Amino acid sequence: MFTIFIDGREGTTGLRINERIGGRSDLQLIILPEEQRKDPKYRAEALNSCDIAFLCLPDAAAREAVELITNPNVRVIDASTAHRCSDQWAYGLPELSAEHRAAIVESKRVSVPGCHASGFAALVYPLRAAGIIKEDAYISAHSITGYSGGGKKMIAQYQQEDRDTLLDSPRQYGLVQQHKHIPEMVYRCGLQNKPVFCPIVCDYYSGMLTTVPLFPALCGGGSPEAVLEKVKEVYAELYQGPVVRYVPYEQFNEEGFAASNAMADKDGMQITVAGDAEHAILMSRFDNLGKGASGAAVQCMNLMLGVDETTGLVV
């Protein structure tokens, strides 16, 4: 049996992790009483007594938690932004390559990708690796999310009875192009230029749809028609499940629409390509709390413990 501690168990990510692993017979959870859960002394004891520690904390608190760990046998899965651009931490998106998967299995420090960044990297990284998207490419992306991605404060804001009517409308944010996921997108995809990134929060609880426009004529790999087919081949070969799966557009769309909450409450991800050789769009659809956060963290834990990666997940 493995011992697990969730530091930050009361946040949205921690609660979903607890939900996914709470009933498992192969895991024993360390749960601190309310009066102890923020006390550095008791946190340090728990962090050093577990096999795997999940950090579901703000960045500064996550860094502090890592410093509290003195037991060299403790393995850490950090769901914050703190370590996503560090070479010392494995990047928790195993589907990107065999090397990414092996690094997660072997590492004692794993950083869970950000929700928007998960969808972006799943689309862009394989095409960078295949030489279709160049290092110096100029890329844009938009990503639609449910309001749970904003944490407890935003959830309360959207769920209050006398809320602002502006919340009825989709709201674009990150307007000054300083979103915290952008450095991760650039670093993990090997890009020279920051993408123009347009995240949008909508009036539903969870679910995400990330879209990257692509002009095949500006890519490497032959004619625009050949490039488009190559893109589909790369995705189809790489994303065969069980968690991330390529889905032909004909099976992905709903009569010409793509619902961003279609994967809500699940831990998988769908990848597709729409459009034609002149103008194509790459799309990834998943749950911002699932493959975009807690589901990804649990999947990484499973790989680190040597059990089936989908154990406890809803895919």
C-alpha cells in the first residue's frame, strides 16, 4: 500500500484528486485535522511521511512545501505553476512522447501542466517534433473554459444568486498577454515566440476547448494538402488512448458545432483537425479539472507507482 498526502486538499484541484483516489484500496491517505492543515510543522511531518505528495497550492506555498521535504524517498506531483518551466521537473503530459512518459515514471519531481497549456501542448508539441511547425513560428490560440478553472473565488462569483449580469456572457481575459500559462507553452513546445493567447471563461462549471489556427501553406512538409494529411497522421499515430485520443472531425463535431463542455467530469482528451488545406484549425477538448488538472495528476501518480495509468480515472 502506498501513502499519499494532498497538500491543499480543500481547493478545487485537491478535492477532485481526493474524489478520484479516495476509494482505492491500494492507497492510504494522510489527512490532517482542520487546525493542523496549514501549520508548517504538521505539513512537514505529513510531507515527509508519504510516498507521494500532491501539491495543490499557490506557487509560493508549493515552493515552500518542496523545501519542507527532507526525505529523499518522497516523490512530488506539483499542480501549481511553480515548476512547469524547470528542467529538474518532469512534465506531466506522458502522451507527448515516450521520453515524457519515461521521465514521469522515473522522476521524483513531476509538474502537472496548466489546463490551457495542456490543450496547447497536445496540439503544438507533436507538430514541432515532426518539423511541421517551426521553432520561429508565429502562433495564436484561443481556449474556452468553464468557470471552475478560476478556483473557489470565481466559482462563488458565478454561483451566487444576485451575480453581475456581465457573467451571463462569455468573457475573454488575459487581455494584456501575460497569462501565467504562456511561459509554459513557449518553453515546453520549444518555441521562440510567445503565442497570441486568448482565453475565454463561460457560464458553465467545467470543460475546455483549445483551438490553434494553422496555415498549412506556411508549414514545412510539402504541399498544403500533404501537410494537412501529415498533421492528421501525426495525431492519429500518437494519440491512440487510453487517455488522449485522436478523433476524426466527422466524429468530433455536433452538426457543425463543437461543445466545450462535452468532456466535463471526465479525465480524457480528444484531439481533432478541422478545416482544409488553406485554413485548418487544431482542437483539443477535455475537462479543465480532469486532464487539465486533477485527472492528469492522478494519471502521473499511477505511472509513478507502476499501476495502470487509468486507475481511478473516468476516461
